[in-house]
Amino acid sequence: MGIGDLPAKGYASHGESWSLALALKLGGFSLVRADGIEPVLVLDDVFAELDTSRRERLAGAIADAETGADHRRRWR
């Protein structure tokens, strides 16, 4: 896994690592939903690990996931 051209391990900050993990989890959620299955999204205490900006984007992405909206725009 990488961020840009660099490997995430060793180069990513703690917040960037959490963001990468959350992006993968949300991406998997979207793929399963696209196959017509209604998945359960489980996030345990992730807000404590994120800065304010990332918390706000995650909250929006979770709200979008509940309604089926496209959350990808929030993580760019």
C-alpha cells in the first residue's frame, strides 16, 4: 500500500495511515453494496485517531454510506 509513490509503512503519519485504512474499508463497503448486498459498516473508535478535518470527512462519508450516496468525493 502506498500514498503517492511512497510506501505507507514508514512514510505515512498516524492520521494518514488511519485514513488509508478507512478508505480501504469504505471502498470495500461500496464494492459489496454495488453487488446488491447490504453490508454492515463497523467502525470502532476511529474518530479518536483522526484530526478534525478527517473526522468531518469521515462523518460525511458515513452519512453518505447510510443513504447510498457516493462518498469518494470526500476523501480527495
